Amino acid sequence: MMSALEQALLARLAATEAQSIAFLQSLLRAPTPNPPGDTRPAATLVLNALRDAGFDPKVISPHPEMPNIIARFDAPAPGRHLVLNGHIDTFPADASEWSRSPYSGDVVDGRIHGRGACDMKGGLASLTLAFLHLHLHALRTELRGSLTYTAVSDEETFGPWGARYLFEHHRELMLGDCLLSGEPSSPSCIRFGEKSPYWVAITIRTKGAHGAYTHASGSATKIAGRVVRALETLKHLPTRAPDNLLAMFRDPGIAAQVDEGCGIGHAAAIPEITLSLGRISGGLKMNMVPGECRIEVDLRLPIGLTKEEVRPHVARLMADFPEASWEEISSPEHMPNWSDPDGEMMQILRRTVRDDGRKPPVPVITLGTTDTRLWRFAGVPAYVYGHTPETMAAADENIEASEFLHVLRVHTLAAARYLMAGA
């Protein structure tokens, strides 16, 4: 049986569905690609919505084109503090690859189109609207505690001017008892942890030679290929993750639901080191033996392995290639991170999704990196529930309108349930 507050929230959400979709469309029509990272067009829309609701939000802009927005309200009764977080910037978009403008915001055949629809202007719109609905005086009086809303810039470059800056300089504004994010997860999954990037740049140098004189010099590009094959063996390193974090993904039913929501192969990649050869540059001319080649390798470390543990293995492999030098280029703050997969917010989200008529989502460790890591590093449980990531960063990015409205209902009710339960 739903409470009177929950019923009132659902009635209000149902009555404002058209306005909710229109708000998301307006965000999609305000380009915020990163790079270059100018989020002011969409940030203005968020600020206007907050100010129209009576807020005087804090705007913190360590970079003049990358504002960060924070708003908060306190319920009449004391209780816990929930933080909502979304980011305003998106991946870039090449219009020549799209079938319509990347910033159209069009709704076609029940799908909302535009760069950032799933990553993560859909989630940002949902969290913004949830915050505003919960702030209504007639509803707010039944809540306990505090609700903070954060909309940040520069997430796509790990937040030097966004969430990371705020944690370094305005930490007291960011902390709470729990974080809810709207990053893409799919309605089938709830993210509770993340693998960590470990980026390595390798430069191979040889004497070089005429292309017909392959006996005169080793080929830097051929050696680079052998280096990559050697690094691929890192995937067999054992991990020491707590068994309750990984055992669930050995369950065929859970693994199938993870793959259904996040893409085939996601579950299998969770416990392994993966390698992507992100960039390669070598050679001056087709008929020359290359004397130099640089490769940049994206290793993703699972929970149970740290950079400190993997680094000696990289050094051991690289010792077999005297022509190569290497350096780490990822941020030293990155490490695998997780919250309790059985935590209270996880249970609230699962129950709320079920109450909205969908199959309860399963916990998942994401393969990428989000700002939620910063809350986990600070000891704050952080969970992600958002849209299907199928077209994330791809041409013709889009989400189902019905899925957007579902996520909005879940964000709103889950936040309300968390605050109503806090004594």
C-alpha cells in the first residue's frame, strides 16, 4: 500500500508528463559537448527551473564556461541527508554521422533523440524534476531530513572543473548520507560499483630504415603490436574481491539480466582486466621502417586489483622490450570502488521499480567511471539508476519516452522513501 505522499507524487507526475518531456527536450536542444565543455546553455535552463521554484541556487564556476549548480532544502523534521547528482556536459557529436541534428530533441515513434539523451541529460532532467516535485510545500512537510541537488560540469573529463573541484574546495556542500545518480544503467540494473581506468602510454624507438631494408632496423610499429599482445596476458591476473561482490555475477540468471540491460558481455567483463588500444601513432611514410611508435592503452581494473598491484606486472612485461619506454597517464586518484550491494538505497530502488510494474533490477558493477566514485571515496554510499545505455556516445543517441517517465517516477519515489524512512 502506497502512502498518501507517494500517491500524491505519482498523481502530480502523471499530470505533468508532457511538461517533463518538454524539459528534457529543451536540455537536448542546448548543446554542451565536452570537449570543449561549455555547459552554460543547458545550465541556464536548470537555473531558471530552480529559480522559478523559489530556490537561490549556488553557482560555482572555477572555469567560466563550466558552471556547477547546487541547491538544497530541509524538511520540517530532522532526518538523513540525500544527495542527487547529475552532469550537464555530454560527449561530442559529429553531425555527419547522425540521421537528424544531434541537438534536435525530436520525439519520433516514442523515442527522444539527441546527444546526451541517455548520458546523461535524461537522468539530469529526471533528477531536476524529482527535486522540484519533492520541494513542493504540501509534499515536503511529510519528509524528514535534507535533500541536496547537484548538477555539475566536466564529468566527461573526470571533473577537474566539476565534481572533483567541488570535493576539493567545497566538500561540505557535496556530502550526505547517501547519493543517488541518474547515469545510464538501464532499468534492469542498479550500479553500485565501478572498475577503474589505468592508462599507460608506451613509446617504442628504433633506428628506422628504408622500407626495403627490413634487416637494417626493427620496426617500431611491429614491436608495438607485440607489446599489446603481451599486455593482453594481464587479464589472467587473479583478483581478491570480496566474494559477495562477484559471486552474484556467476549466477546465470543475474548475468543474463546484466547483459540484457548493459549489453552482451558486460557480466563476463566485470571480474577481468580489459585492454583497449585507444590510440596508436607511428611511421612517417609507407616505404620506411618506422623508427618511432606511440600507443596509449586503456586498462580497466576490476574490484580486487589496484594500480599498485598491477604496476609491477606491467614493468615485468615491458622489460622484455628494451626499445620501449612507458609512463602512467591516468589520474592517481582512480581506483575500483563500490558500495554495499545490499544497502538500503539498493533495496528502495528495487522495490520502487517493482512497484512501477517492472522486473526488479539486479546490482551491477559498471565498466566505466562516473562522478559517483568521489562520494564512495568519501565514505558515502552511492547508487546509480538511469536509462538504457544502448546508444550512449553513439550517433543517433536516443531513449524511450516511456523509459524516461519511468526513471523519473523511480527517482522521485525512491528519494521520498529514503527521506520518509529517516528518523
